[in-house]
Amino acid sequence: MKCPTCGRNQTRSTEQNKRYWKILSLLALIEIKGIRYDSESWHEYFKFKFLGADDIKLPNGKVLVRVKSTTNLDVGEFAEYMTQVEVWCNDHNVYLEE
């Protein structure tokens, strides 16, 4: 969806964001091999898995891996990202309430 004023793609909706964090909070309740991960850990995991990361060379010669952000995804891109997260949940027998 484009902003009627400036023509930019609109970022994810509030409803999309609420659903996403609901999924992450549900994932935080389950144990995987005896360990629970908080919603922030799941957020970082899925961003890296589905959006990837960029290597940034620092002045000291080291390389920093920066995971791409979901912040600027538009409504359609975020819907695609959410679908990937939901498919992952389904493939790992994590069933979400509607």
C-alpha cells in the first residue's frame, strides 16, 4: 500500500505488528531441548533466518554482522515475512491460536 500523500510504501500495520509479537510471546512459552527463549531472541532468530544480515567492516578491521531490521518492511513485505514465521511454526509443530 502506498501513502496517498507522499507515495511511499506504508510500513507494516499496527495489527500486523501485534500479531507478530503475539506469536513471539507464544513461542517464548515453549521449551526447545529444555531451553526457553524470550520473544526478543525469537525476533532476532527469525530476522536473521528470513531477512538475512549484512557484514559491516569496522575501522579496527573487525567485521560486525548486523541482522536486517523489520522496521522498514512495507505491509506486503511484512505479510510475506509473517507467512515465513508461521510456516516455520507449523513445520516445528508449534500451533498458534487464531
